[in-house]
Amino acid sequence: MRPGSTQEICDKRICGVVLAGGKSRRMGQNKSLISFEGKPLIEYATDVLSQIFSEVVIVCDAQSHAENRFAHLPFPILCDQREDLGPIAGIETALKALHGKGIFVVAADMPFIKDTVIKAMCLHLTAYDLVIPKIGERLHPLHAFYSPQCLKPITTAIHSNQLALHLLSRTVRSYFFPEKCFRKFDPTLKSVFNINTPEDLAKASALF
């Protein structure tokens, strides 16, 4: 990506993307719309992203799209173009639809994302196509920036049935945002906490 200020990059070149296409089997219902501390879970993500990016979209599965589950939210809704392939398909859908824009991706079940962390990660976009947190030995692809140059390798990976997103870091220019830097803005690492089970929901309430 070409150089520019953090605000310019966020406003003009990057779209915030919320992935809301999971089956939520462990939760027993669509977790994106579960009420959490007074509002639907997904709105924690959209609220933060809309403070940073001038454009925010939601990517959902075909059933959610057909049932207009997110119609109450003031954001464009993209229907996942590939069913049952996981987050990599949602990222491909977003990159294709946004015509040359980069994206910052989070999952709908992450209520603690922080604008300061995201903006700090954004500083590395001029030199890399993937900016992804590395905490311990684990990468967090659902709290990451993807440039338009990631689209072709993602599509290739899907065709090869290589669906694990962390593998993308081997094929594009990647920056692993260090845990030390992450903790400067989020000491407890709550930003990457996601909710998959009722137990996770209870834990999130305790962290709120």
C-alpha cells in the first residue's frame, strides 16, 4: 500500500469487516445477535469499527441473509459466496466485493476490540499485505488487516482446500504484530477474546 497517515488509510483505503457467518452450534443460537450487557453482541464490533473506518460491512451466511437478520443495522450486508468453508470464505467475499480496498476483519463474537490496538496495527500497512497479531505462538487472523493483494492467494488456498487462515502468512508480505505492542494498548488481551459457548458468555460478562 502507498504511504499515508493512519487516519487517511483508515478513512479511504480500508473497510471494516465483521464476519457473522458462523453456525454457532456450541451456542445453540445465532450468537451474533445474542444480547450481551444490553445490546446485540455484533454491535460491539460494529460500534468500534464505525469509529475508525468510514465504511463498515457485515458478511453473513446465506440463511442469515435470506432471513434479513441484520437488516436493523445501518451497514451493508454481504452474503458469503461459499458455504461452510469458515472465515477464509468470508474474507474472500469481502475482498471481492470491495473492489481494491483493504479490510480489517473481526468476528461478530468479539465484544472487546479496541480502537487503539487497531490504529497501532494500521501503522504497518504501508509495507505489508497482512498485519496480524501474534500472541504467544498463536496468530489471530480474525483481528487482522488484509490488503487487496491477499485476494488471489486466499482464492488459491480455498481451491486447494487449505482453509486455515494462518497459512496465508507464508504466501504474502506479513507483519506479526508483537504481543508486547498489543499489550501496550490492551494489557489483558481482551481484544482477541471471542464467545463460542454459554460459558464464554458468562466469562465475558465478568470481564465487562
